[in-house]
Amino acid sequence: MKKISSIILILAVLGISGYLIFNYLGGNRPVELSIVAQSPDTLTGKTFRGTPLDKGLKALFQTIQRAQKLHPGTQLHTIYYVEPAGKLDTLEVFAGINLPFGSQGLEVKKWSETRYILAKVTGNKWVMPSPETIKKKIQGYAETNNLLLSGYYIDKIVSETEVHVLAPIR
């Protein structure tokens, strides 16, 4: 009986400690949703199609990071057209920075939409909600406010602890 009480006490302490650490890292922070009355930033970057293990994906992000260093104040943006379910599945992703003009060998993405839903996500990367969770929250917000989404979700990496997801509204 004493052994069972000790095990229960240890499990309770571990559970409470785990919850406190999760909370401290930002795991319980709500996702802030709002409507922004302007077009998303014009993006300059490249599209990659392949597998997550492909060396071309790493090269794409290195190219974008070099462009970002040449233009201080810009931020990395990604748009996943096809998200992989596993390491060997095909993915299609656009990676770019918020630059209103093109650069040699890079594509320019402009948006015709004049409003978007902004989801601000903050916390440690280990406890941030999954992309699917954020999409569901954005879709729920759009339904509640009778808004029609374009179908694109633009991830804007603000910092290691903050990501903005932009969903253009038609």
C-alpha cells in the first residue's frame, strides 16, 4: 500500500510539473484572431516541389536566408500548397520574404485580396499548436463572421516564439 501511494505521489508531481512547464512555455496561450483590412505583403521567393529530405529544399531556404540578409527588416514567409504526411511524401512549398519587387531568379507573389484573417501564435516552438489546429481556428472564425477564404495560408515567421498565419479573404 505504501508503494502504491509513493507511485501515485510521484505521478502526480510529474503531471503537475509537466503542466506547469507546458504553461510556462506558452502552451495555453490563446491564438489571437483578427481581420486586417489590407492585402498581404507582396512576397519574393521560390517554389519547391519534392520530398522533405530533398537537398533542394535546404538550398531553397538558404537562398531565401541570403536574400533576407541583403534586405534587413524582411521576414521569412512560407506557403504550403501540398503538405507532406511523411518524410518521403511530396510537398510543394513557396518560401520568400516580404519584398515588393523581384530579384534575379526569384518569383513575385502579389495578392488581389484586400483583407485577410491574421492568427497570431506565440510560445515556444515545442508547445505551439499544429498548423492544422491553426487552420481549423481560422476556418471557424471565417464561418462565424460569414467570410470566404481564398484557401491559402501564409506563415510569417516573426521570431522563434511568434508566428503569424495570414489567410486572405475573397
